[in-house]
Amino acid sequence: MQEVQNWIKEIQSDRGRDSKRLMENCDKIEEYGRKIHDDALIGFACFSRGETYYLMNDTRNFYVQMIACIPSMEKIGEWGYVVMANNMLGIMSLNRGNAPYAMDYYLKALSYCEKYGLPNLEWIVHMNIGSLYLNIHEYQKALDHLESGYHYIIVNPTMPGYIEHLTAAYLNIAKAYLFMGKEESGQEMFATAARYNDKIEKECKPYLQNVDGLVVSCFQARFYYERGQEDALLREIRRIGDYLKEEVPIMDVYDDLYEYMRMLLDGKRYEDFKDCYFIVEELTKQTNIRNLEKKLLTLLVCYYKAIEDQDNFQKAAVTYYELSEEMEKENSVMVASMINMRNSLNNLAQINWEVEQENIALHRKSETDPLTGLYNRYKLNEYGEDAFIRAREQQTPLGIEILDIDYFKEYNDNYGHQAGDEALKMVSRMIMQMQHQGEVFCSRYGGDEFVLIYSGMSEEETYRWAEHLKQMILRQAVEHKYSKAAEVLTISQGICWGVPVEENKVWDYLHAADELLYQVKKVSRNSIRLGHLGDVERFANHD
């Protein structure tokens, strides 16, 4: 619908710009999606809302919308959205200080990428997992994931944001080697970190904008500090001061600035620390993320302790305690929200599954004969037309058989209707075995008549299957004293076989099979007659 397409286009253009109009369009799309039972629209609306709440740092609503979008996207197989949702849930969980939740989401995203072949998203998840491992000082594990992301980037130089992505890969790999070298006193590790630093300097730095330049300078300041290169360190400290005079998207650079300020404290560069800290503190408060404020406050506590400012040390410690209490409440709300949402989604999934099973059962009921369990005439019409068209287009053979039970009226009249029903069920069971064993479609045509469709079988194979069915029914040895064909229950079969041509219709084959069955009954029951359309015309003319 054009109106829906317009809503979607507006959402795509409003991302990060007009959150109010975006939310209004999401509401319209979700309402329409629920009205027509379209999971794609519902999932898209929830994802777009969640993405906007993510940019607004609205944790509770972000979790509600992102978790809600996943079942809809899974149901329709939109695995890219499922991956992106889990990846963003991982980022938000890590920002909130919950690394185990973050890893859980990242690993889910990674498993979907591997299962459904999404390398264009898989590398992003690898990079995020690598960053997580860096934060918890698992450097070798970090490298395993970072290098997976790096290899994807270097073989896709035309991807959007190539230089920025390459810079991020170089930086994180360099960090891992730098701190592995620091922990293990390994000169080889330091040398590898230096090689990646050179790559950043030559391949990336000339093309970077302010934010990416700030991230690079934060790393290089730490690198030169560890290597004892004082002049280079001072140069980067000045650059960082200049960058902080501009508008800084703190969420993109928080971890880098945090590690940089910790390095300043380690190096007893207290004036540089103080100049940087209060700028970063103000930016962090704007995020309204208590975990980031608390993490930053640990540096201030260390600073006041280092300069022996007891009064401010105590004030910072009290603020730290208050933030910890707020975080406990915030985390409780976040976890409760996630648990409640997951329970609601599980309940909804169960309800949807039950409704789906009921619909499947109703659909089957509408297509099957209640007495025999075989397909009915409704399904025969649908399948027969499709099979006929397929055979005509592919020029493959098609056989249509009509069979009935010999002297069934006499059987019914003498043994009773209940016995007659049992006889029909027995024949149906034998017919159903044909359906299970080969490419044979079977249905009840009405009364004691049945139709079988043989697709893609030669004339000889078709006859052999028909004979096989006849013998199976004979082996049941169901008594029929009132039959003139045999003393047990038997069937007669008429089959029209051939490769359909343009002027043929499926009805021609059904009619021909019926005519062949009539010939069987007239000449000798309990037998099979297989012929072509031309044969039937000759029979009709002869009669």
C-alpha cells in the first residue's frame, strides 16, 4: 500500500533526526500490521522504535521494543534484523555494566550470522565481542574476534565507512598487543602494537574526522606513555585537549577517554587529568547512564586520594555510594523488564503456536475426507490442476487412475453400512501406503470411487504401481460372497496415461480414466485397463 511505503520512507529518513514523527509513523505501521497480521510491519515498527530509544539512551523502552521485534522477525526469517537487534541489546547491556548479558546477546547474533550466512553483519559482532574481551583484559580472546572482523574489512575496501572501520580494527588489535606486552613484558607484543600504530598513522590518520581522530589520539597517548616517548605523548595530550573543545559524542569515545584519563593518573599528570575529567563528566551526565557516571567517578576518587584532598575524597566516595544504590534500582528495573518481556513473549509464542496448529488442523480438515483420511475432491481439484500444468510445461508423463470397489452396493446391502465403512477404510489404508511409498497423490472421489495421480512415471511404472495396489487389497482377503468378480473384496481400475499437450485439460484425463474404468466393468471386473486419450476415443466410437 502506497501509504505504508510512505511511512517506511519517512522512518528511514527521520532516523536520528525527528524522533517524534518517527514514533508516530511506527505507531501507524504497527497498528496496520496487526490489523492485517503482517509480522514484517510489526517487527519493523518495534525495531525502529528500539533503535530510536537506543539513540535517546532510554533503557527501559529500548529493551521492550528490541526484545519485542525479535519474535516477529524470526517468524518471517528476517535474520538480519534479528542479528542487529541482538547486537544492539549487547551494546546497551555492556554500557549498563552487564557484560554477561552483553556476551549472551552477541553470541546469539553470531550464531544467527553463521547459520544464515550474514558475513556483512558477522564482522560487526566479532568486533564488538573483541571490544568486550578487551574491557575484561582477555586479550587473546579479543584478538581472535578482532582479527575475524579485520579480515572481512580488508577484503571489502569499497564498503561504506571503510577507513573508519579499518581504524577501529587497527586500534583494537594494537590495544590487545600493547597490553599483552605490558602484562607479559613481551617485546614482540610491543613490536606488533607498534606496527599497527604505524599503520594507523600512515593509512588512516590523514583521512579521519574529529571523533575518530580523538579516539586515535587517546590510544596513541597510552602507547607513547607505555613506550616512554615523552615528546610524542605531550603532542597527543595537546591534541586531545583541542578535540575536547569541540562537540563530542561521548558514547562513541567514552571508553577511550576513560582509559586515557586512567593513564594520566598512573603517570601522575594531575593537571591534565583535571582538565579532561570535568569536561568528560559533564558530557557523561547528559547520557543519564548511571554505570558510566559511576565508572568515571572511580577515577575522581583515585585522583582526590592521590593528591591527598580528604574532603573532596569523602564527598566523591558518598556520591559513588549514592550512584551505586541508584544503579541497583536501575538494574533491577532493567532485569525485571527483560524477564517480564521474555515471559510475555514466551506466552504469546505459545498462544500463536496453538492458533497456528488449530489453523493447520482446520485447513487439513477442509482438504481431507472425514471417513478415510484421504484428500477430498477439493484438494484433488487443486492438486490435479497443478500437477497437470507442471507435466505439460516440463513435458513429463502423467497418469490419472480412477478405481472403485467391485459390487460395493451388494457388499453394503448384505453386510451393513458399518461394514461398508470399514471396507472403505481398508481400501483407503492400502491407497495411503501408495502415497507414502512413491510419488502418488491419492484422494477419495466420492462413494466407493478413488482417484490416484502418478507424476513423472513411465507407462510401465504406472501400471506396476496400480497392480501393486490391486494385489495389496486382494491380500487383505476381506470376504465378499455377493461379488461376481471374486469371493473377496476387489477393485477395478481405469488409468489414462500420457504426456499432456497444449490442447489437453486435466478433465480430459479424468474423463478418459473414468471411461476406461467403465470398459473394465463392462468386460471383466477386478482388472486394470491403462490407455491414452486416443484409446478412449476409439472405445467411445466403437460403442
